[in-house]
Amino acid sequence: MTCIKKELIDGDTALVGVIGCPIKHSLSPVIHNAALTELNLNWCYLAIPCTKDDFNLVIQGLRAIDCKGLNITIPHKNIAINACHKLTTIAKNAGAVNTLIPDKLNSWIGSNTDIEGFLVPLQPKKEWQKKTALVIGSGGSAKAVLHGLSTLEFSKIYIVGRNQVSLDNLLNEINKNQFLSTELQLLLNHDVLLSKYIKESDLIINATPVGMYPDTKEMPLGKKVWENLENNTTLYDLIYTPRPTEWLKLGKIYGCQTIDGLEMLIQQGAASLRLWSGIEKIPTKLMKQAAIKALNAQYN
């Protein structure tokens, strides 16, 4: 992993990082350290492995040593809410936290930059008005996706989950916060009509870790159901390792437009860095170049 220029790491170097499990695949250290070097910030960004059982202990310890900020990824985006002294409005509404900002009370403020990052590849907004979306997943990433979709004026949204309890919990949050006025339908992975819904959808988003390194041969919902893809459908996979995923490769075969999670990663990372540093102009092009270089080295 490339960190800040070696000569700049000294007794004053501060820590920022990302917490998740698994986390070895993360490109966040690559993109953030490229930005930190360019901005001449004496910070170092690390990938920090952490289980759910250790989560509270780890973030308390990091706050105690004056960590300047944390990103939160799978599977901690939901439980991170309870570890925060305060939530921003967007994190509260989303019901998920992907960014922790240190406060003056030796605690954390929880925010969510996933929504901002998710929306960038889907501009302009008018392309999606009155269309149909299908979201695979019902966790923290899916919540951010749904908040993003709520601004694009879809006429109908399907949500596919592994079990009824998780879907019901998500529906309760949607109803409680009233952020979706779109017609909504909840589906289970084994729904016999999944093929019909896939055929009907203009945009399909994988908001699960299925297909992510190291289990790169897997596909969300299995391979057979995607025989019903239409060539006017856009597939958006939030995963960026590998790039592309097997699911997106299959989509290309069927003539679909495909979007991977790299641009979302860059944009949500830049938004987090703005919150931590107070610096508005973040070198996103440089961050993307660093990410692509790292991916090419890893998979070629």
C-alpha cells in the first residue's frame, strides 16, 4: 500500500482510515493517500480490519488517539449509527453511516457520503424520470441507494432481499422517514416473478457484496435469472474489486450499459475528505488515476 511520502511521516502524522470486514480489497487507502499527498496534509490513511464484536472498542480507541476521520464499510454501516454522539440529517434519514467525523466531546459525528457518490454516474437526472429501478440488497448500502433514487423521480422501485425480516425492517425505515414517494414493491431472492421484474427494470443496482473479491465468480441472485436481461437496461454494481465483476461482464454480453462502483468510491471518498479537512477542492481525477493504476497492477 502506498502511503504519504515517507519523509513526511513523523511524530506529527495523523491517522485516517476505513473500517470493515473484509477490508484487504479496499482501494480507499490508495485513493485517499494520493489525495493527501497532493494536498500536502500530514495524514496517513489505513485499512483497518474489525469484526462487529470489536467495532465499538476500535472506534473508541481511534478517537482516543485523535484519529482525524473514519470511513465505515461492510458490514458496519448500520451499527455505526449507535456509536455516534450525533448524526447529520442525511445519515439520520438514510439510517446508515459511512463517515465518522471527530467532535469536540471526544466522540464521533456520523454522516453519509454514499448518497452523493452514488448519484454522480447517474446524471443527468432527467434520464430516469418515470422509469423503473430494481435494487438488490436491504442493508446500509441499499439504504443510501434508495435515498439517491428518491431524487431521480423513478415511477417504480423493486427491492430484492434475502429474507422477509430484513425487507420489513427496511420498509419500516422508509415509512418512518417518508423519503420515498415512489411506488415500492418488496421481493425475496427466490420470488418466481424475479425474471419478470428484471425484464421490466430500466436500472438494476447490486447493493450487496456478492461478486466482490475474493468470491469473484459469484453473481447476485445467481446466473440463470439474468438470462432475462434487456439490452436497454443499465446495470450498476457498487463493487469495484474486481473491475468489472462477473455480473457486469454478463451484462455487456447482453448489450446492457454497465456502471461499476469506482466512481462512487471516488466521489464518496472526496466528500468524506472535505468533511474531515475543511478543504473544498479535492483532486478527484488524481484519486481515480491512482485507483485504476492499482487495479491494473492487481488484476493484470
